[in-house]
Amino acid sequence: MKKTYRPSRLPSASALTMIMIAVAMATLTACGGKSAGEGESMDSNPADTVAATDSVAVEIADALLTSGGIAPIEVGMKVIDIQPSVEGLYDSIVSENGYESNSYYFFLNGEQRFTAYEFDPGVVNLVCADNGSIYVNGDEDTRLRMGDPFGKVLGLKNVEAVWQEGDGEGVWSWKCNGIWYLPDQSALTEKLSQKLYNSDSSPKGSDFDDSVTIGYMGTGLPW
């Protein structure tokens, strides 16, 4: 039986659901996901909830994710300093309170682009991509995006497999130049799924085919 990522820092059922949005965002977004009209949106105070801001539709340009975040949403910044909108990057924000963290979903033209997590009160601790309009610079001229074959991650020069354990369970993740990656679980074979959750040794490149894609990439893991 395939498992799902189980964050140790967010034990409540509502928080677990929130984390799964980030881990399998490509699949959830394709099926409708969280829309800019749902939940709670941010205005002058990101911790409060108000109506979503209105905006004129603009062309969605690619945005770069680095180990520091997606400028100007940077790891370590104060949540209160997040602007309600940034031209060309996002025009509205939906916030969600969790058991031990808060999440902030950034939209442009109604499309969810990326998420920021607040584990420490008032501070952005993690930023992750939610769709293919956000990219990470790979080796030379390559770019990695959500939905790309996971083999692109395994082929990076400085990539390393890292076993992450919490709450009695663990999972293999991959890290390179300050960005963490996880495969989308929707296309995992039973054999690959078992290896992903076995601490004895990390899955190898031969365990992946092009049907296994990038399902998560961020400045850290959301647990």
C-alpha cells in the first residue's frame, strides 16, 4: 500500500490536509485545488482575513525559486511585511491557520503559484512552488519545474538523498543547492513507494521513469 507524506510537526487532521496541499500541489491544482475565492485572504495585516484583492488579469511570467525564497517573499522576512500584491508575481493571498504553522497561498489571475509557511510566529520559514510557472535553476542552462520528470533532480551534480524521519515514520527526499525535492506520489509504483519509505538505502535513478515527476520543491520540507 502506498503511503502519503506525514509531517511530524503538524499532527492535527486539518494541518495534515494543509501540508498535503503543498506536497501534491500539481495534482490538486489540476483538479481545482484551492481557489483565490476560497478561505481567507490577506490585506494590510497578513495574519488577518479580508476579501481578496481585485486585479486586472496580467500575463503570468516565470518566477525563480532559490534557497532564499521567491523575491520579494524571502525566508526570514516578517509576515507582516508581505505586501497584498506584487505586480506580475501575485495579486491576492489566501491564508490558512494550522496546528503549529500558518500557510499563505499566493495567486495570480486566480492561479495558485506558490506557498509560504510560518512555523515561527510572525516569520516566513519556508517557500515552495505550486505550479510550473515557478522554476529552479539547475546545472548550466537547465530549469526544473513542478511536473518535470524527477530524473532531472537525480541528474543534478550536487544532489544528495536525505532521509527525513518524524513521528515514527520517514521518507527519502533530495536536496541540491538549498532546494528540497519530493516526487509526485500519484505515479509511484508499489516497488518505488516501498523504497521511498525504507531507510536502508535511497531509491536510485533506475527506480524512476519519466512518469514519476517533481511533486514538491521548496526551501525546506513542510514539517
